[in-house]
Amino acid sequence: MVVISFYDVTTFFIYILGDENMPSREIDATLVYNFSDNFIVKQCEDKYLVINPLDSNWIVLSQEELLVFNYLKSNSIEQAIVEYGEEKVISVVTQIEAKEFYVTHDIHFF
């Protein structure tokens, strides 16, 4: 289980419960994620599977969480909290961070 708690207005921590050896992660709330442009979104009943085929990675979101995810493509976490509320944003950010669902390197095709 992952818990995010706010440290101050612009920083919060992610804590992994049940694993005291797992370090917490500090995330700047002014962060704007760098996502791949190659996502595939598939609806399955009332959930959305967001797939990044380049990294063979995926997250599962509700319809409201998908709106937050799309908002985070061009806005900061802090702005998303103002727009959608803390609970929904924390849910999405937790999945993004747990799966490292963002670009951490340049991808070049030859």
C-alpha cells in the first residue's frame, strides 16, 4: 500500500507501507510530468487501461482519474489538485510514481 502525505504546500512524500526498508520519495508538487506520446487507452467496463507500448508498462484508471492523468500531461501536480481535488490526484500520482510511468530518458529510433 502506498500513502502520500504533504510536507508543505509544494512538496509531498510517498511512503510504502509494510516495507520499512523502502525509502520514501519526495515529489515536488510543481512538477509537470514528461509522458510518452505513444499511449494507448483501452476501456474495460468502468476502468481505463493506459498502456505505454514502448516501455511495456500500464496503469489502470477510473474515468475521473483518466481526466486527471490527461491534465497532468501539461500541468503541475499542484494545479491538478486545485482542479480535481487532492484524493483523485494522489491516486493517479501514486500509480504514476509506483510504475515510473513517465519518460526518464530520451528515446531515439534509428
